[in-house]
Amino acid sequence: MNSDPQESSCIFCRIAQGELPTELVWQDEEMVAFRDVQPQAPVHVLIVPRKHYATLAHLEDDTVAGRLVSAAKKVAEKMKIGQYRLVINTGPEAGQSVFHLHLHLLAGRTMGWPPG
């Protein structure tokens, strides 16, 4: 666990470290994926890095963003989802409510455009 008090209280850090029970849809050594507790679509999975980054803007290494997308592809393949939307909210005005970088995988219904 990280030593920063904000990180130790972060719900996604606690889930990623196995401290809070949740059914993981997929995981590897760097990422975990689980269903959103407030789904916005019939399928709504969150993909979360195990390492804490508050937002996309806090990434020190851009390869993490690529690994998030790669993890989403693996989740979609595992769940046999052929069409989906990926969303990353960065900051409160963009809709981010948990300040631990995460990617939303949404599927199971027709998505409108523009979003939001």
C-alpha cells in the first residue's frame, strides 16, 4: 500500500489491493477490472491501475494509458463484448468522482453522441 494518506483511503486503491471485497472481472499484475456499483449501461466495468494516479494528468509514464486500453480490450474479449465505449474522466467538471485514474468500459446498449 502507498504511504500517502489520500492513497491509503482511496477506495480504488483498497479494491486493487484486495482490502475491499469485490468480484474482479479481470486482473493482471498492473490492473484490475470490476463492475461499477452505479452502472450507466447494462455492462459497466471499471479498469483501474493498481498504482495510484489521481487523474490521467498525473501519469508520469504515458505507457500506463496504453496499458489501460489494452486491459479494456482483454476485458471485452473475456466478456465476449464486440462493441463498447471507453471513457476516462479527468477532473470534477469532466465527471470524475473517484480520484484514482480509471477507465469505464460501457456496453450493452446503443450509445448516443455527443456524450454528456
